[in-house]
Amino acid sequence: MYSVKVQSSSIDTKSKFMQVYEILKFELIHDPCFEFDHDSRQWVDQMLDYNVPRGKLNRGLSVVDSYKLLKGEELTEDEFFLACALGWCIEWLIAYAMVLDDIIDESHTRRGQPCWFRLPKVGMIAVNDGLVLRNHIARILKKHFRGKPYYVDLLDLFNEVEFQTASGEMIELITTLAGEKDLSKYSLSIHRRIVQYKTGFCSFYLPVACALLMFGEDLDDHVQAKDILVEMGTYFQTQDDYLDCFGAPEITGKIGTDIEGFKCSWLVVKALELSNEEQKKLLHENYGKKDPTSIVKVKELYHALNLQVVFEDYEKTMHEKLIKSIEAHPSKAIQAVLKSYLGKIYKRQK
């Protein structure tokens, strides 16, 4: 049915995953909507290549890996294609969120290249491109999953996760309203609430949930796994917060903007927790300013508070906690899925 040979040992999973991307892209740019419009097809072709497959693709590939672990044997060609298609739907969702998020944050780079909206020919057209990306997901699901018994569950899952992610983004954004910047609002509980919704559901729960639906499972029976995955997402976003300041841009692929953007980052929350009154005053005076001198002062305070060591301790403790929770899960197959996921992010540098 599809031009992806699952059993070929000469091609690794990521290469085969990329083959599925090309198939899906071909279908989308030849959508009847663009039947007589070459310029639109060319724009969508370039927009997709620039925004969708440029990352590590861990979220998308995790659908394939998770389904393999659940099934416990090699996938058929059809199963492999469908798992990849769901993985790409997640990558499309992430791309949609990032295109819009970069505009909101006034970011400059993403995945080692200028943000899409920063390209002179693009600008605010990127807002509509984000909407196109989101609508592509529904078209992929309709074309390849409409006849599946879990089709409605897939639609509900993507809609629910998108809402949760947007809600997390909203909670974060309303803490940074112009003229209303107040560090006293920031706490570990607020940070946790933001990242659970902004990252946990989309980046961690969604791939495994897709695999479970493909495998014929009822998601209501897997609340324990969901809780672990959302907790893993909290850990992942805390890593992101740390790398935004301490990561090397040539490795992370982006220049951090959390300090100047007045983000409710794990670092500033911990800094507020550990600072004396004089250090708190410095934070209040400099955090959220685009002035390079203010950014340097905040980073110097982070160093003075040994936040790198504090983060290392957090990472070790969180890893031990997650392993304990995973090993308490009654299903060995799901344990394998969760451990595989954790192994991909533990002590990551980008």
C-alpha cells in the first residue's frame, strides 16, 4: 500500500520516518484546495520543510518506538506507516505551536536557523502558516485513519491536548503582561502548572497515547502512565529552562530569551527561593528587561546562587523518582515504553 519497506535493514527508522514525511507532504501540497495554484503549493512545500522536520523528531519517533514495544514484535508495513503518520501529526502540532510561540516571544532562532517569521518574505504571514499547519493534522487523520475504530478517539485526543497546551501557554503569558510584571507571582506551583499543560501533555503523553489507541487500548485505563508521562514533561521543561540560560546555542539550536521575556522559568523561581533580600531586589530590578547589562546581572546572580549545582541535584532526584514510579507500573510493556522515553531525555544537552 505504501512505499516504505519496513523490513529493509539498510534503512534506519529515522530515514523511513522521513520517507513517510515526504508522502504526507506530497498529499498535502496536492490538496484540491491548491489544484490550480502553483504559488500556494510552492509556499506550503517550503514552509513545511522549514518548520516541520528540522528538530530531533523524538516525539514523532516515540509513537513508532512505543507501538513496537507494546506489540512486542516487528510491525507490518501498514502498521509502520500509520504509526509514522501519527508521529508526524505530533510533529506538525509542535511546529504549529513553535511558529506562533516564536512570534509571541519575539525569538530570533529556532532549531539552529532564523525563526520562520524572521524571514523577510514571511513576516506575519507566519500566523496564517501556523493555522495551516494545525489544519493539516485533521487532513492527515481523515485521509489515513477515518476507517479505524479509534478515529474519533484520535480526534478527541489531539483536540484535548491542543487545548491543554494553549491553556499552559495562556497561563504563562498572562504573568508577563506589559506593565503588570510582578515576580512575586512566581512560584514552583505556578511553574509546575504551566509546564504540565504547556509541555507534559503534548510532548510526552500524546505520543504514547497515540500508540495505545493504535494498539486498541482505552486511554481511561492508563491514567497511571499518563501521570508519569506528565511528570516527565515537567522534568523536560525544567531542563529546557536550564538550557535556555546555561546551554550552548550551537548545541541547543536557539538563543535563550527567558530572562528578557520575563518567563516563569524554573531558574528564576529557584533564584527567588534562595536569594537574600539584596539579591531579590537585584532580580526585581533586572529580570524581564531587554537591556544586555540587566541580562548579564541576572545570569551572574544565577551563578552566585550555584543554580547549576541546584539543577544537577534536581535532575538526579527527579530521575530516581520517575524510575521508582515506572517500576511500580503493573505492565512490563508500558514500563519499557516509559523507560525508553526517560532514557531519551535524561541529562540531555539540547
